[in-house]
Amino acid sequence: MSDRFVRKLRHGAALSAEDEGVLSRMAEPIQRVGARQDIMREGEQAHSLTLILQGWACRYRDLPDGRRQIIAFFLPGDLCEPFGILPEFLDYSLGTITPVEFVLVPSSTILSATRASSSIERALWWDLLVASSLLHERAVSLGRRTALERLGHLFCELHARLDLVGLADRSGFVLPVTQRDLADALGISDVHLNRSLQALRATGLITLSDRYLMIHDLIGLQHAALFDAAFLHLRLAAKD
Amino acid sequence: MSDRFVRKLRHGAALSAEDEGVLSRMAEPIQRVGARQDIMREGEQAHSLTLILQGWACRYRDLPDGRRQIIAFFLPGDLCEPFGILPEFLDYSLGTITPVEFVLVPSSTILSATRASSSIERALWWDLLVASSLLHERAVSLGRRTALERLGHLFCELHARLDLVGLADRSGFVLPVTQRDLADALGISDVHLNRSLQALRATGLITLSDRYLMIHDLIGLQHAALFDAAFLHLRLAAKD
DNA sequence: CGGCTAGTTGACCAGCTTCAAGTATTGTGG
DNA sequence: CCACAATACTTGAAGCTGGTCAACTAGCCG
């Protein structure tokens, strides 16, 4: 199962073999870029949607004095913009964390797919709904959760999202981001992130080493982080 | 010009008289609800989209221990959900701040409008793009801006959005929210919000009294708040 | 008039930031 | 394959931003 995008969209609507073929054919030509590169930069015009096939990326904003906020992490199978429209000028940058394989999908390709199949249309809307719920959750975290809760919540969120595309199992997942990335996503300093991470490790709920996050007690972690997976809007029982 | 919704959408696409007629006819039957009421509550199923015609509302989340985060303010002319899909279960509540006039628009009504006119479709996608950019901005504010910057930035944002629907002028706008609402939107305590507000007043950039925010120096305020209106994605010169 | 909500102020304290230094770990060119 | 540089992580100490608690004032509505 190499196509994470199709795999994810199955959670949003029942796709026919034909639908899946259409979606898979979007995934070319594959482009590759190294770690810590920008795919698109704030202020540029976007001509296509970016679909991540492999590796991790993020949407981020830099402030003039060096502060940085990571607005969203993008995982394999993620579409980085809403599928129905492209902004004239980007108001954020899209950068890679690991080496990334991606594909630039023209709006017209996506739109004709939605017109050809209402299942594809529903699946894409579901995907957009989840992306927007993710932003709501991030606002709640940044606004009202403590550093420790934010961290636990992010781990739960990433676990749930990676699970959707078969990149996580019960015991954990590969977490290729630096502590500075986590700090910039959670709106805290890297020093404090380090200490929060140690506090979370001290609870015994997780272990993080060699870029692998081991979750010893998923339910316990979700509870400690006030995590509720409802925002994933998983209605259908999807099979692998 | 009573229809704020149409007025706003003109900024997203050139609408024909017929398009505007279709959009206006969505705005019935009008429902009314008092201040400080919930239109929809977290966990409920939504059957229609909510379109605000008059008054202020907000999307918010309550945490189990009483903390509250306001995720977005909704102004006259705002559609409170993405137009293409309704979640099976809401992951947030929709509450009013002032008395509100709104209308519940069935998805099918919106979808048939988008199919009837590609201008309407483009305008709605533009609206969705702006809503999502607003969420990005909120994440940046909550994560990386100081209390004072957040406050100034929110004032600039509200000014720009109200201006789109003719509810603001150069000198200011009616701001019917309490200090507690502002605090819950900006992720700070109400006490600290009060002090930040006083600090902002002390700069001479604004005055806030009797629910009216007077902006004495819009450019100065935007500068102090690191505000850039790019996220409104105003491509077309729209006329009133 | 009385009770509620909104706003204001003071005092104290906690969470988090900043600065600084030191230790691992990773990557790179000779 | 080593030496060195750069990046990532860790720790300590000091200080600031913003939180909490509490009291008081002002306005509003029944």
C-alpha cells in the first residue's frame, strides 16, 4: 500500500477501484527535495497544490524579529492547501523537515476528479474538514493548554493521523522533528520544551529516543493531554 | 445594502445580478436569538450551515475544568462552517455574543448554487480561504505574539473584516464583546487583558469606550501589531 | 433598592523565557 | 576513517510575562 493519500481518503468516503485509480494517477511526476528546504515561500504565487507522498513538511510563518510559528505539520498523504482554490499569494511558507517526496497537482486536475466522482468529492471535503478541525485544536492548545498538555496533545494527534495512513502502531511512531520544531509548533521556547519533554518522560507515559516516540500507555497519554479524537470525524469503518 | 453576505462575497468574485439574487434568497427564513445563547453545541449534529446576518457570534471550546478558548469571531455576513460538508458531530460550540439574526442554510441549497454559477462557487471558495487564513493568523498570534501584539492584531483583523461588509470606517467600529471574550480569544486571563488594554490605550493608538473602538492611527496600530492584511486575499477591486 | 455583570486595581506567585555554558550527536572534507 | 564543525540536546540561574486571588467600583436591569 504505497499510496498514503488514497489510504487516508478511504476514511472520508467509500472509494471505488476506479476512484482510487484516478487519485493514484494524480501522484506523478514525483518531485524530491532535501530536508530543511522550502517548497514554497510566503508571498509567492502557488500554481498547484502540494501533495506530500513521503516524509514530513510543515506550514510556518516567520515574524520579522526571528520568532517562528509552525502552523501545521504535513505527513505523507497530506494535501497542503484547500483543494478548491489557490491563493493569489501565499501567506505562509511550506518547508520540509525530512527529505520529502511530493507532487504538484494542478487545481484543474483535482476539480475534474471531484466532478467525475462524488465519492472523491466527499472524501476531499472530509479531508478539508479534518484539516480545519486540526487548526481549531491547535488554537485551543496554544491558547488554553499548558506546555505539558500541548505536548501530549500533539503526540496524540500525530499518532492518530499517522495511524490513518499506516505509519503508526499501538506502541508508537517515527517522529523525525527536532525539539526546536516542536517548540515552534507549540508556541514555547526550546528550553522549556526540553524540560516539558523530560516531565512527560518522567510520567512514564512515553519514551522518545532516536527519533522514535514510544507510547507506553496511549489511553493514559490521551487522558493527561485532554485528547479526544472526535475532530478526526471518522464516520466510516475503513479497512486497510 | 442590507445583505452583508453578498457584499462580502463580491470581494471574492465578480457576481452577476442573478448570482446576487440566488445568494440573497438563501437568507430566509430569518431566525433570531438573544445574546449569550448557543446556536449549536459541541457534540450535536449539524443539519445546516449557519449564516450570520446581524450581530456577533463565536466558535468556542470549553475544557473540562472551565478554561474556554474562542476559536473565531463571526460577524454579519459570515458563514460559520465550510460550505461543502457538514461534520457528523460538531467539535466546537457556536454561541452568540450579541443578539443575532441568522439563517440555517441546508448544504444542498449551497451546493446547487455553486453548480448553477461558477462565480458563486469561486466566491465561496475565496471566503473559505480567508476563513482558513484567519485560523493561521490566530495560531501565529496565540503561539508567538505578546499579549499586546495579539490585542492590536485582533483589532486590526476585526477592522479589516468589518470594513469588507461596510460596518467599519477609518475611525473605528462597534466592538460589542466583553473583556472576558477578548481574553478567551487571545488566550490570556481577563485581568491581564484589562492591563494590556490599558497599555494599548496609553500608546494613544486607540480608545475603547461604550462598546466603540476608536482607532486614532490605523497605520500605527497595524505596525505595532505586526499586522499585514495579505491574508484577506483581496485580489479584486470590489465596489460597494 | 438590590443583585448581577463588567471593569479595575493591588499583591503575590508560577510558568515560561532568556542567557549562558556545556555535552552529545551528526555530518563533512581531508 | 579521522578531525573538526555544526547542529541538537541538556542544564543552571535569573528575571519577566502573565496568572490567580481578592477586593472594590460602576453601570444596568428587574
